Amino acid sequence: METKQLYHNDAYLKTFEAQVIAVEGDTVALSATAFYPGGGGQPHDLGTLTNGTQIWPVTKVNRQGGLIWHTVTGTPPEEGTTVTGNIDWEHRYALMRTHTAMHILCGVVWRDYGAKVTGGNMQPLYGRMDFEFENLSRDLVNEIELKINVEVDAARPTHVNFLPREEADQHPDLIRTKINLLPSQIKVIRTIEIEGLDLQADGGTHVNNTQEVGRIRIANYKSKGRINKRLEVALEATPS
């Protein structure tokens, strides 16, 4: 049995019901979950599992094979127990905004400068992304910051799609995301599209519209090698 990944279709789902299908130590696997287990640079979600008056804080979430495991505080619920999952929404939404901000940055840099992504990571409201830039000046950074905020203000919708592996492998917009590095057993590729700007293979959670991201500030930039430059972005606590 595998865990149904509810977050794949609805990133705004805050509460759900599921059954405990396995228990190992202080971790439980659920029949379904809205908790994102981490991956692609996006950290795992936090929150609680409840059953009546019992509450188990969820401190870690990870995937092992087809199961998603939730590390809980206290004696875990027994196998077969029906629980209600509650996402720490402030934490999750900050990550959704940040993740979409990273895709806006990636889309602008690829569209206007042809620079591929070489790495990245994020935490709530702050992220870093490395690009194949040979030269990166303060003037260019200011230009990029202006352009990414134009895309925020454009209120571009985002879309989740699922493509057969064969189709995804031939898609020119996905080549730069190194889709060929995904395990061969993955036969359906989930993609995130920012309409008119960016399309990437991606398993994370995103906001529905770029305007929800709010203003993006390039907080720092640095050289990580001859053709590897890092941009660090920061978001406001509340979108303006």
C-alpha cells in the first residue's frame, strides 16, 4: 500500500483524515497525507495529528518508497487508527510563496539570459539559487530584481499538470531541469507551470498566482565558481 499524496493536487488543503497503516518507533505512515515530505530544495511540513482529545505534534516528514512517514512527539497512534492531520499553515504558505518565487527567478533568468540552474535550496521566506552565469554585477542583479517583480505584479496563474514520461522527455522546456536525472521508474512527471513564464518538473507546493508571492528582494549575490553564481532572495512576511 502507498500513501496518497494529497498535496500533489491541492496545495491549499490544511486538514484531512487518514488511517495509520504502519508504525515504526515514533513514526507513522498514513493512507493519505497533505504533509509535504520534503524534496527539490523545499523542506518538509510541520503540524499535528489528532484523534479526539489526543494530539501528536508532527516534527518531521519523509518519504521511503511509496510510504510517507510522519515523526510524532509522544506514543504514536496504533495501526488502524483514524487521525486528522492539520498542517502548520503559516509555515507551509511561507514555503509555497518562496518556492514559487524561486520558479519566477528561474524563469526570468532562463528567458532573458539563457542561464541554467545548477542548484538551490529554501527555507520559509528565504531561498538561494545557483546559475551558470560567467559574470554577475550589481547592475545585472538590480535588473533581474526589477524583472522578477514585474512577473509578480503580472498575477500569472500557476498550473499543476501530469505528463507521461515519454512526452516529458521530449518537452523542450523541461530539458533545462534535467528531467533525465529522475529515476526511470517514474512514469508520470508532475510539472508546475507559471503561465507564460516557466515550466518545470516539480513535486513541491506552490501558490495559485504569482501575485501571492509578494515583493521579491535579491538579498545577496556571490560567486561560487568561474561560471557558477548564487542569488539569494528574501520575501516579506506578508505579501504587499
